[in-house]
Amino acid sequence: MTRMVHCSKLGKEAEGLERMPYPGDLGQRIYNEISKQAWQEWVNHQTMLMNEYRLSPINAKDRKFLEEEMEKFLFGEGASKIDNFVPE
């Protein structure tokens, strides 16, 4: 049976994640409040950020930046826009 959540990002009931996608309290909050669709939107945005800014998950500073962007994207005012980015 599909687990449903009230998605904070989408503002509606939607299919929830199957497991915590991130460690710690933030991961638990994402599991409880974010849908599969919203998480996939974040993964796509994160990939774009990593490519455009040449970020590395090995670098602690880059990981911190991505975590802050993830919180803004999923729960806040939205993630930062990339300068000069034009979607296809």
C-alpha cells in the first residue's frame, strides 16, 4: 500500500517516499512531509546546481551549501536561481 503525505512543497496529498532520503532530523522531516514528486524535483535541481557550480559532495563547504539549498527548495522560499540559466 502506498504511503501518502501532505507534501509541504506541493501543498497537497501525494505519494510519500519509501525511506528517509537524507540522514538526521532533516531526513526525518523530508520523509514525513515531502512527496516522491517533490523529492525528484529537488534531485533534478540539485544536479543542475552541482553541474553549474561544479560542486563536489566530497567537499564539506559544497555539502553545506546543498543542504541549505535543499531546505529552501523543499520547505522555504525556493532554492537559489542560477544566473543566466535558460531552461530548455
